Amino acid sequence: MSVTTTTMTQRNRDLQRHAEAFHEALVDFVRAYLVAERDHICCHDISLTQCYALDTLLRRGPCTLNALAAELCLDKSTASRVVATLQRKGYVRRATHPGDGRAVLLGVTPAGRRLCDRIRADRVAERTELLADFSPEVRGGITEVMRRLADATQRRMSCASPASRSA
């Protein structure tokens, strides 16, 4: 075996070992993150999915139920139930689509925006504490890695809308 082949084989083994360790760390992170988010969000009397729906409507602006369902990777009936609950609580409004009288446009109410602002402030305060012990360079690196992972994951998701894949 040549030196180049040996070096490539060792790199492949190292990459495989790092990929396995990364997988374990990511699984642990996602599990802990989802549990923590669910526990914090439910204190605001909405579910994590409802929070994601509100956040999506705020980020992208008013949209149809189909577009929201695609963005959240939910089937239309599930998205409809999420929106109905948010509407009943006064966080989402439905309006006639200006370009298609048969379609409904979903938007966030002022109460929904205030709720999202409170939740975001709460979550950012916790993230601030979490990042405080890291240097500015590491904090920037963490953010860059998280963004790249999110972008790569969204590109691989068949349910994500084209707008979310390019954003």
C-alpha cells in the first residue's frame, strides 16, 4: 500500500470516527433542546409546533395554509388544526387572499407578535447565559456551524418549501 493510499485510508477512518462522535453529540443535543424548548414554550400556553407556526408567519409574512404546512413539514390537516388553535387564542388571523378570492391568507395578530417577542426574549436570555463562558471567536464559530447544519438539513428535506431552502 502506498503512502498516499495509507494516508487516505487513515483520513477516511478519522472522518468516520468524527462522524460517529458528531452523530452522538447531535442526537444528544437535539433531544435535550427539544425537551427544553417544549418545557419553556408550554409555559406560554402554546405548543412547540404552534410556536414554530407563529415564528414562520412572522419571518415570511402572511401566507396560505398550504405554504405554512410546507414550511413546517406538516400535512395540511395538522397545519389547519395548529392554525385553528392559534386563531382561537387570538394569535393568528385569517383574511381573504388579495390575489385569489378563494384562498385564505394567514397572518399574525398583534397579540401573536407580543407572545413571540416574549418567548424570543426568554429564549435569547437563556442562550446568552449559555454562550457567556465562550470566547467571541467560539461563539461566532458555534453560530456558523449551527447555520451551516440547518441549511444543509433544509436542503435535504423534501418537505421544505423552496423559499426555506434558499433562505
